[in-house]
Amino acid sequence: MPWITHPRQRYSADRRGAGAEVIKEIYRETRIDVLIISHSHPDHIRYWSMLGDRHILLPKETPDTAADLFLLGERFVGNPEEAVYWAGLVNALWGVEALRQPDDRYGNGDVIEIGGTRLEAIHAPGHVDDHYCFLERNTGTLLTTDIDLTSIGPWYGNVESDIDAFEKSVRSIMNLRCERVCSSHRRPIEGNASAEFRAYLEAFERHRRAVLDLCDPPVTLEQIADASPFYGNGLWDKVGRRMFETKMVAKNPALLIRDGLVEESGGLYAKVGT
């Protein structure tokens, strides 16, 4: 779902996930002047090159390595072998290309003014380091990007993803006053979205409980990943699913240990009291 703002016949679009034909249809109606990229995940930079001659804005936190698809993959997955697979997958599946250098960058608190639109950039890390949400000040529209409020829950399967930071970002964003909430992966929510935010936060706890339940009897991280507690082995790309779910799984035991619920010994994670 791209977001398009069109006061005074000026358009800005974020996220190319809706497909090339949608972009062409929009462009037949009016010119898109500015492309604002909310973060550097592949589904949020897909088809950027169709608008590559427009004014492109990137977060200040997005590293220059986004200009190389292999290095972008290595940043996300953490090692060269998986980076090769990742780069090949997103290019073959979605046609993702490495980003060019942006015309400008934005940071937390910046207000991007395009025609009559005033987008306040809100840094919301955790999903990835360079993840941003936006509040359109004139209409009270909150764009939560990949704080997506879907039933599947939060995604934190990159090396740099951080559960504590992610939860903190969600709590901060949900306290903003707005008229509607638009995320990247579900239909807009008009009015109060408190229930949806609470359900999304509860999914973090659901993930922790799923990992905790698998620690009785003691298990390795690999055994937890084998059980696929978050996705039930349901994604079509089994290699990619395993790659990212393993990273999500690995972030939970440290929190369970911190909370006194799990102990680790010799690579085995055991529920306390078992």
C-alpha cells in the first residue's frame, strides 16, 4: 500500500509494495514529485527506481551501504553467506534494486512540507534502526509504517532488530493524538486505535510465552527454531523463514533470562524450576 498525499496537486509516495501498475496508474493521473522512504527494508524500497529521477528522501540513520544490495543484505542477516541468498531472493522475487544516494535526508522531529502537507518524521527503531513513522499535522493522520498492527504481530528478524526498542517505539507512537492510523500492511483505522496497539504489544508477550513453553525440557536455540513457534513453518520460502525466524527466536531467551524465567547452561535453555 503506497501512501499518497495530494494537496494542491502535489504528490508524495512512500513504499512501492502495491506494484508497478499502481505506480503507473497514479502517474497517469498526476506527477509524483517526492519519494519518502520510511526505512530500507526491501518491500519499502521496491520499485523505487521507477521514480529514481524524483527528489528522494532517506532517514539519516540509513547507512550508505543501502547503495549495494549485497551489503544491505549483510547488514540485515549478519553474514556473507546468508546475504548472498537474501540479495538474490529479493531481486528475483520483487525486483529490488540497491538505492541510489538520496537527494536529502530527514531525522527525528523534522517536518517535511510538500504543498499543503506537513509530515512530522518520528524515529521509531526496533523493527530496524532506520525505521520511521510520520504524523501528518494538518489531518491528524498517523502513518505507522511497519508498526503494522497486523494479527501476525511484530517482526524483528534482522540482526539489528531490538525487541525492547521496538516495544518502546510502539508505546510512544500509540500515545500520539491522531484522527486515523495507517500502517503498511492493513487497512486504515479511523478514530481510536488503542485496542489495535494493545493487541500488537501483547504479541511480543505471546512470542516470549511460546519460546518459554519450548524450554521444558531444556532445548537449544536450533531446536526452538525447528519448532517454528511464530510462523508454524507456514511461509512458502522455507530457507528465508528459517533464517529470519531463527533470529527472532534468538532474541527472546535473553529477555526470559533477564526476567528470571529461563536459565542457560551449555547452550541449553531451561525453564526455571524444571
